[in-house]
Amino acid sequence: MTIDTRVDGDFFEWGQTIPFSVTVVDPEDGAIDCGAVEVSLVLVHDSHGHGESTVTGCSGTLPTTADLAFHGGYLAAGVSVSYTDEGGARRSSTWCRRAARSPSSRRTRAA
């Protein structure tokens, strides 16, 4: 399973969407059903993450909202992907931290 965003480690503004595409290879099932792929935005906050929004599909955008910026501390966005194959096995992967610009400092360092 691979996750692609435009620039890993790049900055974004709160309220923007984060584009993604996902490639899942399942040797047992062959072609995968993109309807079985769930992609979530994870608010990376200091040393842990908060699951935020989830969409279904192999490509699209994940929304960020301005109110997420007020958690304070180190903030970034992560992308988490899970896929359930035809046999019911679930796989997941998390990747692509993107540093958020702080509304007060306007710049936060990338992870």
C-alpha cells in the first residue's frame, strides 16, 4: 500500500484540502475495490494523533478545518489508509506528515 500526497513535509494552511492518491496491491484478490479503501486525516498533535475526517476511495482530498489549528503545540497532518480485502483481512498504513502553519506564528516546522 502506498500513499502519495503532493509534497511530503510541505506546509499547508488550515482550511485547505490535502490531495491524496493511494495504490493498494492485493496479490490474492487482484484488482482492488477502491470503495473498500478508507483514507483519514490525522491531526498530529505533539506526540500523538487525533483522527479527524475519513473519506472512501483511492484518490481525492482530505479537508482540514481552521478550528484544528487551536489545539496548540506542534501540529501536522497525517494521512492514514486502511483497506479490507475480500477475505476480511484489514491492512493499514500511516504516512505523509505535512506541517501546519500556525495561525499565530504562521509557520511551524515540518516533521
